[in-house]
Amino acid sequence: MAVVGAGFSGLCVGIRLRQKGVRDFVIVDAAPSVGGVWRHNTYPGVAVDIPSATYCYSFEPNPSWSRSFAPGAEVRAYAEHCADKYRLRQHLRLGTKVERAVFDEDTDLWHVHTDQGSFTTRFLVAAVGPLDQPKNPDIPGIAAFTGKIIHTARWDHGHDLRGERVAVIGTGASGLQVIPEIAAVADRLDVYQRTPIWVLPKVDFAIPRAVRAVFRAAPPVQRLVRLLTTVASEIIMVLGIVHYSKVPFLVRATEAVCRAHLRRQVPDRRLRRRLTPDYGFGCKRPSFSNRYFPTFLRGNVELVTDGIERITEKGIVAGGTEREIDTLVLATGFKILELGAMPAFPVVGLGGVELGAYWDENRYQTYEGVAAPQAPNFWLMNGPYTVTGASWFSIIEAGSTHIVRCITEARRRRAVRMVVRHRPHDAFTADMRRRMKGTILAQPSCARSNSYYFDRHGDSPYVRPQSGLYVWRRSRSFDLDDYEFSMADNRKE
């Protein structure tokens, strides 16, 4: 079998397979090393935006985090550690980009085409994370710009920003982290904001060596800390966001905390207004920072909220004014809910149906966030209706558990084909859409958020409107008979 993606999702699938005694698999990735989004994103200031204690596998707590919000280099080192400890190196096929996968209905095999050649596999898992393909803005004239262009997801460390005139487009999670770093070295910084971001105070501190020593000596202590931070995330995201219609006051209270944080850091009322979102907390990914807002008080920083009209050879025109720059930094995020991004490569299943094109035309839909009737022997990590309020690693582990249960069951039955049935698939998708009506994402204000949670149909299939605990239990208890198994002799059990 084959797993595409050597980030934390792909590594988790590999770990779970080995724990079940499965050894005949490969993990394919276009990059030369493991780590996924943490291998690609190395921009100044990059760090996790949830507490470090939560940002690790439940079965492999990391006692070495240096801060309560770990820097990106440490997260990447953790990925390398997991690849070594769980003996995944022998399964890696790095520097190999998957370009297309086609299911052969006669042999029930996937033909996987890469830039290094093709191979066949019985089972295929797409574990490319959602934050994989950088999204460049579609702004007139950008190709004519003669200065340097850098996307935060592909940072050029050989380019020195000291003393330069720099513009940053984008004020999402990446922009929030990189903007203070650039402001400290640039001669001038223009920040182009389309939509403000909700920002919470960041309780960021160095973790004392003594505490790290306790974590190493007594892993249950760290697991307890992880549980507490996960529960806190669940309370905000699940009760506040998913069950918004029942407890709207929780979202309002969180917004009040964010506004108070902004008032403390920005005394200028007019500037505060421009930095305050006009959509509800949760419509768009929020973040934590103590440095972002004060950056706009610096004399060399200007917040530009006029819409960008065009980019010229020398700068950016917004509000009828051209501001000349030397370097343009794109903090414009990733392609997520769009054709070519989910799945990250063409997946051609039954009847020649390409899964991404089918979803793009007929709305995103899955069974338990991982399977589709159009694609036998195929599962998708981080697919439609996957993300809950739990730790990202809890989401990864739930998806991996579901997938490995399927693969081991298919092998036990000696099945050559395993595909989710239409009825449970359709029931799950209908349930997700029904539940979405009670979330913050169904509120009218979310239309103003420019959030990647939404697709071109107006749906928000990025989010799974259920608790992390429920998803964890469901991955271990879903009915395997929701899938149809076919044998080599009669093709159906």
C-alpha cells in the first residue's frame, strides 16, 4: 500500500500500520525530508498557534518543547524524531511528487504516477495536509513587479530584508507571525489588510528546564497538561463555534477578551476600528499574539485597508496611491477547498470519475471525513468534514485509526476491493450539513470573513461540527459493514 505525504498525517498512518504488524507500505513525498507544512514553512517568527503541550501525538508526548508555543524548527525536529523512533525511514520515498492516481477496475489496483515513474498499489491513502499548496493572489500586474516576491510558505532565507521597503499582503495566521519580525528590520513596511483577524492574548513563556525534566521523568504529567489544553480548546471551539446557537454568549465573551486585548495594546481609536473584525469569532481562523498589534504603532509601519487596485513594476496601487517597494511578501495562505487542492492530486476512481472534480461540481462530501464511494481502496486524511475543536493531532489520530481499521479488515477478509456504501456516506454528509446550521459558520456575518473554511458553494466542509471526543470514539466504533468488500473470485462478499 502507499501513503502520500510525509507530514504528521502520513507519519501517523505509517506508525499505526506498523503497530498493526503491516510492513509492506511506502510513504511518498515530494520534499527531501519529513515534516510537511513544518518543513515548508520556515518564515521568521513561525510557531505553533496552539499550546505546545497539545501539539504532539498522544502516544508520543514531547518533553523538549522550549516554549509554551513551540517555534517551527522544534516542530520539524519532532517530526524527524518520530520518523526515527517508529522506524519509518525504511518506508520513505522522498523527492517523489505524485502527479496522478488512477484506479484500474479490472485489477482493483491504483496506478500511481509520479515524477520519478509509476507504481501500483492495492490501497492508497492521501495524507497531504490542507496547508500544502501556497495560494498566490490574483492581482492585476503582479507578474510585472520587478522586485523580489516571497510567499511565507516558501521563505527565501538568502534574501535580506534589512533596510528595504517591504509590503506584506495578508493578515491571517502567517501574516500575524511574520509582520512583527519584518517590521523590526525593514526600513518601511506596508501591511495590506483585506479582513482583520481576531487575536487573543498569547500566554507565551519559556518552559523551565526543571519542568521539562519532570515531563521526561513522568510522562503522565505531560499527558495531563495535554488533556487540559485540549479540553480548553474543545470548550471554545465546540461549545462556542459548533454549538453557537445554544451558547452564543461564549462567543461574545471571547470577542470581548479579544477587544480588550486590542484596547490595551492600541490606544488610537481609529486604528483599533480598522483592526477590529466585523464578523463573529470563529468564522475565520483566530490566533494568539502579543506582538502583532503593537507593530502598527511603529513609525515605519503603515496599515493599508484600501483595496489593492493593481501591482506595478515598482510597487502597489491602493486607494489611488502607489507605494513603491523592494520586496513583496505574500502571507496569502493556501489553496484548500478548491479544485486541485483537495485531494492534492487528481484521483480517478470508478467510471473514470476524478474525485476532486466531482466534489467541485457536486459539493464536498465524504464518509467520516475520509472515504468516498467513487474511490475504492482510497482514503483521505484531512478531507471534507474533518477538523474539530480538538488538537490537530487528535484529528490526525482519529483519521489514522479509521483508515488502519479499514485496511487491516480488508486484509483479514482477503478483499481486493473495499469501498464505502452510498447510504452511510450520504447519511453522514447530510448529518454534517444539518449540524452546520447551528454553528457560528451559519451566521450572516461570516459572509464578510473571507475565510478558507468556506468553498465556492457557500458550504463550510473544512469543519466537522462535532466534538473531538465523539470523533475519537467514532473512529474506533464505526460499522465496518458501512463498507462493501469484494473478493478476487466473486468481487463481492
